[in-house]
Amino acid sequence: MKNVAVVVSRRVWRVLACAVLLGSLSGCGGRPAGVLIPVPDSVPGTSRVNMVVATVRERADGPDIFNGERARKSSFAEVTVSIPPARKEGDVQWPRSVPGNPATDFVTTQLDELTQEQAITWFNARIRRTPNRQALVFVHGFNQRFDDAVFRFAQIVHDSNAPVTPVLFTWPSRGSLLAYGYDRESTSVSRDALERLLTFMAKDPNVGEISILAHSMGNVVTLEALRQMAIRNGRILPKIKYVMLAAPDVDVDVFAAFFNEIGPNRPAFTLFVSQDDKALAVSKRVWGDMPRVGAVNPELEPYRSEFERNNINVIDLTKLKTDDALAHGKFAASPEVVQAIGARLAEGQAMTDSRVGVGEHIIQMTSGAASTVGTAAGLVIAAPVAVLDENTRNQYGQHVKQLGHSVTDTAASGTHAVTAPAAR
């Protein structure tokens, strides 16, 4: 048992040594701050995606309006994203410097804070002009800054060509590879706000129907909000027609319990799974070796029977070989998948395995950062990623500093815990 403590201690100190190197590399670049500062766009051939944003993120002092901390009440904004004419479908082309170039980069041409009344006015005016008066609500996943969520949703709306009113619900994520614990707790903080948003939309007489697209940890927020709605109203409100769950970082037992609790009158659910999802494999180990529903084999029992019993349409992306080393975000960057989503929203067509394709690059290599031990484990896993990934380097030093104050005590406590005689 003493060897276990030694191994843990060595790993922690190896991480700290790595951090010295990474700290010297952190100035090498990375995504620039202020990419959401609006710029004029007179470039021929660009496309525009205009969306309304609802968030429980804290207001930031900088140009991006919202940071990753938690606010006590919802805030709203209107954003217009310009998308360059020459690009690979599925990609978000980030500016290398600020201001971005509309000819080659995703940029914003408008970013305005709104009051709740102004947001309602925007929504009602837009939904009346939308075919079938259909709204699409996107709930992003773990490790997403505000600008990540805005640009990713703009890409999905544009590439899907879906005739919808776009509504982004963005919850407090610190946008850090190592902040899994904070992000996970933020889902609990955010579920009431999402339920209020969906309830308002579902009761708005101007709305015809609502679709929801949730990714990764955003599925936790989404399922909790829908569960509360069902308990409060006796069912999920009927205007919510379609719920698409991409790579859910959700315990399989929690997922099964959700369907037992929401009753038989429910939306149509589509589930995107991939058994080679490495991010969910890490999450599984952290959460007591409990399978995550986004990584199950839908042909095996008990999953097959549960999916059939609950009328869940399952899209298995496992066989798709992509550039995404983690296989965690295939739904968004694949032109075929995104277009299938758009077809489903536009024409009611069923999404089938034959229409799916390649994936995006989403870094989600660690879990369990809610405690010192979890943070240390996360730093160990993330270290080799940080060497290659500029965004991780930018966050790494901060987490090492936070860990440093307690790592010695934690290592000592851990040594005592594994070497002390068992209580009799």
C-alpha cells in the first residue's frame, strides 16, 4: 500500500514539474481574447446567423460580455455571427488575431445585451417569420466559453440550413479542460433557468414547436430541466416536439430513471452514441465505473430493450472514423449529421445511420476536478494534452497554482490513509 502513495505523490510532483515547462510555453499563442468584438462585414458571400442568447453566466468586464462564473439571475443578448464564404463544413474558423477577418474567420457583427422584455420582443418578431414557427434551443457541453458556445451554435445553424429561430442557452462553464467539477455543479445551478426559458417558449402563442439539441454535459442540464417541467406540469409541455441528445455524459441509471419519471406523453428523443468516445470513457471511470449513456452499445441489453420501450431513436456513430481523437463531438462537425438534423427540423424526416459522417475536435480528457485529488488526477491526464494544445496551456498554470496550496497536505493525508491500519 505504501507503493500506491509513492506513485500518487510522484505523479503529482511530475505534474508540477511539467507545469514549469508549460508555463514557459503559455505565451506561444492560443485563441485571442476579444473575438466577439463586433467588426464591420462588407465581404461578398458571407453568411449571417442571428440568434438570441439566454444565460446564467456572470457579466464580464471584458469585450466578450459573459465569463464562466455563475450569476444569480438570467441575462440575455442578441448576437449576429458572420461566417466566411470559403470553409470546410463542420469547422469553426477562429480568428488568429483580433479583429478577425470576415473573409476567412467567424466574426460577430453585432453583440448587444438585452433586457428580458427586449429578448421577448426579438423572439416574437423572429418566430412569426419562421416556417412552422419552430425554435431550436442549443445547450452546449463541458469546457465551453461564451465565445465557444456562440460560434459553435452559429456553425450548426448555418451548416444544417434549418429554418428555425435560434436560441442559445449557455450555462456557466469556465472553458477549462481541468474545471470538470465546477462545470458539473454549474449544471445544477442552471436547470431552473433552462426550465423557465423552455416553459415561456412552450406557452408563447406565437410558437409552433420547439426542438432541443444538447451536447455532452449539457444533457445533464437539459434532462433535469425537462424532468422538473414534467413533475410541475404532469408532462413535458406539448410544444416541445424533438429532443436530440448528443454524446450525453449521463449515468445510464439516471437516464433510465428520467424516462420512468416523465410519463408517457413525451417528445420524440434522438440519441447520438459512440462507443469509442474517449472523453466519456474517462467520465465512466471517475463516476464509479458507471457507463455513460453516450457511449453504450445500443444493440446490447438492457439498452436495446430500454431504447425500444421508450421509443428512443438511436444513431450509432461508432464506426465513423474521424479527425476527432476523442470521438466526442461527431454530431457537430459532420456535414452529414448536421444536415440530417436540419432535414429533421425542416421536413420531419427520420435521421438514420446512413446519413451520419465525420467529427469535430473537442478537448475533454479529464473529469473529477471538484477536489484536490480530482484536480491532481486531471492535471496528470491533461499534461500531455497541454503540450500540444494551446488553449489547455493557457489554463494549466492557474490550476497548478490552485492545487499547490493543498497538494502537500493532500499527499500526506493520502499516504496516511493507505498505510494506516484498518479500523477494528
